[in-house]
Amino acid sequence: MASHSDTLVVFFGATAGANGGKLGSDEREIILLVWQIVDLHENKVGKLHRCLVKPDTLELTDECKEETALTVDDLLKADPLDKVLQQFQQSVQTEVKDLGRNSFTLCINGPLVVRQALHPEASKKNLVLPECFFTFVDLQKEFHKCCPNAGPVKDLTLPSMLEYLGLPSVLEHTPGILDVRDMVQLALHILAEPHNHRFSCFESVKYKFESGTCKSEPVDGESVIRARGLPWQSSDQDIARFFKGLNIAKGGVALCLNAQGRRNGEALVRFVNQEHRDLALERHKHHMGSRYIEVYKATGEEFLKIAGGTSNEVAQFLSKENQVIIRMRGLPFTATPQDVLSFLGPESPVTDGAEGLLFVKYPDGRPTGDAFVLFSCEEYAQNALRKHKQILGKRYIELFRSTAAEVQQVLNRYMSAPLISTLPPAPIVPMPVLATPPFLATANTRDCVRLRGLPYTAAIEDILEFMGEHTVDIKPHGVHMVLNQQGRPSGDAFIQMKSSDKAFMVAQKCHKKTMKDRYVEVFQCSTEEMSIVLMGGTLNRSGLSPPPCKLPCLSPPTAYGAFPSPAMLSEAALYQPPLLAAPRPAPHPSAHSPSPTLAYYPPQPHLYMNMNMNYTAYYPSPPVSPSTVGYFAAPPGAMATAVAAQPHHPASAAAAAHHAHAAAAAHAHHAHASSSPMMASAHGSLVRMQGLPYSAGVKDILSFFQGYQYAPEDFGGVGQLSDQARSLIQPKEWLCL
């Protein structure tokens, strides 16, 4: 349109549901359009047009029937919306030409009929609206400029504006026609003396959403909403289409990611001003396909937290505007830019070749398996998306649409600290502890995964089957089942992997996989985080908390009598994480003792007497390797009780450890076996087994104690048909792969 000053087309619309101030809030279709032309130069009016529109759903609300005086029968012979819009375009162009004018502009009373009704419905029906519906003047705002004392814009109505000017309402009873004639009378009056108003505040509807980066600048807190319930594959363009008719700020769609870097069905959307935000809130529970979307207010801080960033690498990558962004996930860690370009092929050329690729890396430079790719047009992006789940190297690659905000968010997430960034201060525990347990690393490397929601019947074999090909990457004795204080499975387990990369891959590939009709959550964590949880602490998205009682959970309070000395070794000591304050050396260590030296802490007996402690924490089970799946955990406190009965030998850590292993074997999996009094011995400990099946043989007993090493000559039985057998077990160390 060459000019906005030639002609006005006064326009009115009604829907099959709510109208007036709630027009478009219930997603009902348009059923009535009325318009009339006004020549701004000569203040003349043209012919008045009234067209019924046949909706796809022939159903009218009682409110609609009352306000429009229409029935379903009136709409049966009407044309659908696309044909009525064609008639509108042809009729207006013909009249404007007959008047000798060059252009026209829509004039509506409030933005609802265009922003909340026409554009959303046309978007859902894939209709292309005429260009005139992307620019309009709002009669309410123009009247407010002309008569600022009439009150705020939001309170203005046709009757109130006519009353302010002292104009009578048109004598017309047909809905729609009455509204248009009142609007025409009002427009002509403010154009004439003494007001001499000129329509100059032209509003626009954006043709398309502009993607781009969001700078870390202040954001109006009254212009942001949170959309929830989005399909996970939704792109920023899909969200902009849902809010069609409302103007979203450049780069104003930020898809939210969960802790694993995947979309969680939420997005923060920033509009150009509060008016558009308020109109967006009226689309609460409108539908995107078959899903309804919840729309709530959000803050500018929330938006910047998700979409903001200062990464120069991202800014440079996104400096080429109007590019289609595709995210690739699951790339081999050795993949090069040339590998990715070859995978995408000549039919989907990347913008500027390798410069159009952005590989996501950890702070130390290691690849994460994610990358973002720029394409210059939709066609190239569609060609790339067809390669979804095709193979690169030995891995299938996931491809899906992405956004500038997601690029920034993913980079921020991977380049920042882990989800649990800090650990609580180390508690001082009056308990002995092995200086460095052989199966726990001392570094805070995120090389572990936590399995949450396991079936209570799940065994080690089930976990190994669940992890599939990743089983080969488990550390020796790296499977830790977490038991509750009754010694039963809690539904949690920790797995130590050979590297943080392996742990990340397990978390990515196994998260929410099914085990025995239950989905299992898999999270990456560090060894220290695992250790604290094994000792009764908690680890969740709210943070990391130490054990409730600040002590390792040994057993209920009645067991405290079994600890006369601070130098005793207990089950908890075997699993104590290396998080405690530096211990003092053991008293009178043997200078030539081949056994490892025990470290323990200054005794504080008064801590044992606090009977109000929280004993709801979990107990760990001994670590298990894929080769020791026949091993079962001992009941909590079994080791402590057995060790407590022994003489105190502070210099002999190996002997104490041997006793603890034998105690665990004696109570393996509630096998109804009873252990004889334990004897400190350089060669081992004696275990007596009762209740054996009459048919049990040597192989059955050896299989029962799988997971322990013993000297073959130390095994002895009491008759093949007897119901008792004795075996001397030499528990040297955990089996290693």
C-alpha cells in the first residue's frame, strides 16, 4: 500500500462463541464479517457489506445467538472463510478504484478481531490472509489521542465514546451493521471540525517470527509469558505460529531444557509490549494440534536466565540472521566437521561450510556429542531432517529443529558447573574409616550414574540387561545397590563407569528406559555425590544434602552398645566416602606391617548418645561387578555385630577387613545360615552353614559364595547327606575383572 491516508475500511467481525471484550478467547470460528468504506478526503461513505461465514463446526453458543441474532440454519448456505475473504478483497479493491483512490487501511474498534480471531484461525486453517490484515488503525486509540480526557483506552467502548461526543447511536437493530455504522459516525466526527483529527497510529502484525540472539539486557517483566505443555518437537516457529497475530520480540522464544539437556515442553516467550502479553494470556488452554497449551505470566529475569548469554562463540555463530538452525545429537566424539558435512550431503549444504557448524563441548574441550548447524533456507533444513536416526560411524544421529535461544542455553549448560556444583562441608565422624576404599575414587569426577525407580525385585542381572552394551564400561565392583534400613532394596542404585564420557552416554541412552514395566530414571553424578547418598544423604534437583544424622547410618540406636571403642571397623566404615576431615594416624602403628594402616577420628562419645537422630537414611550394599552377579548383600549391621565380638587389633587392618568379609558371607541373602564365633586368624575365619539342602554339593556352596576368594584347601564338608557343612573361607579381596 502506497499510503494510509486515502481510504478507511471500517471492519467488524463476530465468532460462534464469545464476542466483545472476550472475542477470540475461546478459539471459536468467525461467522460474521461486516465492512464499509470511508473516503478520508471527501468524508464520504460507501456501500455497507455484511457476509455470513460457514464455520467448520456448526455450533453456536447461547451468548453468540443472543448477540448476533444468528442460528445454525442461517449459516448452512454461507461460504467458508477463505471464499468470504476473497470476496472482501475484490469488493474493497473495486470500490477504492471507483473512488479514484490508491490505498486503504482497516479501521477496527480494538485489536481483537484481527489479532485474536482472524490471524489465529487463518493460521490453523493454513489460509493466507490478504495483506491489508497486517496493518490497521485502532479506533479506540485514535479516539484517545483526539480526546485524551475521555478515559483510558481499555475502558473505551462505542457507546461511551459516542456519549462523550454527544452523538446519538444509529437507529439500527441488526448486530454487526449497528457496530459498523456507529464506528463510521464516530470516525467522521473526529475527522471534521473542531477536532480535525488525522489517523496516524498504524499498528502492524508481523509476517514472520524473527529469530536471533537475546542480549543480556533488561527485559520488561510485563512482556513475558511461560507456555507449558508444548510437544517436545516444537520449534520456535511453531510457538510463534501458536501466537499468530501477536508480535513476539526478535529472538523472543526460548525453549526450556531439563537437567539432561532435553526439552521439557515449556517455553518462555517475550512480546514487544504488555498489551500483546495480555492478549497472549487470553490464549490459555488454546490448542496446538491435539494438545492444549497452558499460558502463564513470567518475568524478565526468567527469560534472560534461559535465553540470555554472553558467549562470543554463540554470538559469532548466530551472527548470520534468518538462518534455519538444526540440532544434531549423538555424534561420535571423534566426529570432525568434514564428517558432519559428508553426513548431511550436498542436498543440504551448510551455510559457509564448516563455519556453519558449532560443536558443543565441555569446559575442558571434550566433545559432548551435540552440534548445531545453520542452513540458509527451509528446503535445505528439510533435507537434513530426513537423515534423522541415520548412521554416522557406528552411531545413529538425532536431528531436529532448534532455536537461537536453545543454542545459547545448551552452551551455557555444558560450559557451566555441574548440576550439583558444591558439596556440603565434611562432617566430623567419630568412626574409623579405610584411608582410601579400593572401590571409591577420591576425585570429584562425574563418572557415575544413579538409577532411580528400579523395581524392588530388580537384581544385578536386571540392571546389566537394562544397561545393555554399556555394561562393558562398568568399573570392577562398580554396581552399588542401595538398601533401606530394613536391608531391602530402595529402588536406587549407583553404577561407577570407566569415565565421565561413558557415564554421560549411559544417562543419555538409558534415561526412562523400561525395566519390568517401570521406567527408570538415569542421572549422571560424581563419585562424591554417590558416596554421600550411599551414606544416607539425598541427591536431587534441589541440591545435595548430607545424611540427616550427620553420621553414617550403622543401625538403629539399640546397636550403639556394640561400639565400645572408636577404632572398630563396621559395615559403614567400608563404605565411608573420602569426604571427611583429615584423620590422625592410628596409635602405635607397626613399622613393618604389610597390611594397610587404618585411619580413624577423635572419639566423641556424646554424639552416640543423641537418641533423637533421624534413622530413615539408606544403607549401601557392597559393590558388585558384572562377574560377581551371584553375590548378595548382607543385612545392615551384620558386619558390625561380627566385628564387635573380636579383640581389638588396631595395627591389623587386613585382619579386621577379613572378618568383615566373612561376616557378610555368613549372612548372604538371608540364606538361613548362622556363623560361629569369629576368630582373629592370620589364615581366615571359620563360617558354619546350617539348613543346607540335602542335595547341596561343593559346587553349590562355592556358587553361593561367589564374589569372594578363598583357598581351595580351606574347604571342608561334613558328609554329603548331612544337613550341615563347614567351610573355611579365606576372604582375600573383592573379585576384580
